[in-house]
Amino acid sequence: MWKDIVRDVLKEHKGKIIGAFLGLVISLMILFLGFFRAVFIIMCVLIGYFIGNRIDKKEDIKELLEKFLPPGSD
């Protein structure tokens, strides 16, 4: 019975639950680490997610890096 209730709640309110959990994690990071350290960690996680998402989609990472980083001198 409880499994069905939990499954239904997760199915209907997945985004709200994830958002609330992320809000809790971010607020705890700010409390324990400070604002700028928390922002730095969040930015690193988002960059890692973005790159990982590109890898999962089989996109060329070299092209992505060349778009954002200046070309090196050869």
C-alpha cells in the first residue's frame, strides 16, 4: 500500500520533489560553505553535467571546447 502511494506521489510530483531537494542541498551548502564557495561548486557541477550530456549525445567535445576556449599557438 505505501509503495503504491509513494510511487503515485513521485510520478505526479517528481519535479516538485527534485526542486525541493535541490533547494535544501543548496541552502545547506550556503550555510556550511558560504555563498561564493557554494556558487563555485554549483557552477562546476553544471559545467560537468553540460559536458557529460554532450558526451552522452555523442557530440564532439573538441568542437565544443574550441568554441569556448581560444585557439592555442602552434
